Amino acid sequence: MDILNINWKPNNTLEILLSTGSVITFTDVSFSNHLILSNNPTLLDKIILSKKHTL
């Protein structure tokens, strides 16, 4: 599973497009948190894995 795209929207929604075609959406994500996640792939991977386990 690879991350193809990370898209932050002004309504504080973060969308992550995965190589599997899945889109994971997080709400209430500030722009600064988006920048932190975008620059820390290990943390982002852990968050994605935890989100997928709760679906």
C-alpha cells in the first residue's frame, strides 16, 4: 500500500489516496497538522493503519 496523494481542504478535511484506490478521509485536521503528516511518512503510515483497522 503506497500513498499516491495527500489533499488538504480548507474545511479542515484531509484526504489520502492509496495505491489500492481507497481514499481515507480525516476531518478536523488543521493545515499545520497536514504539514506535519506530509513531512513524516512513518507517522502517516501508522495513522492510516489504525484508521483502516477501525473501519
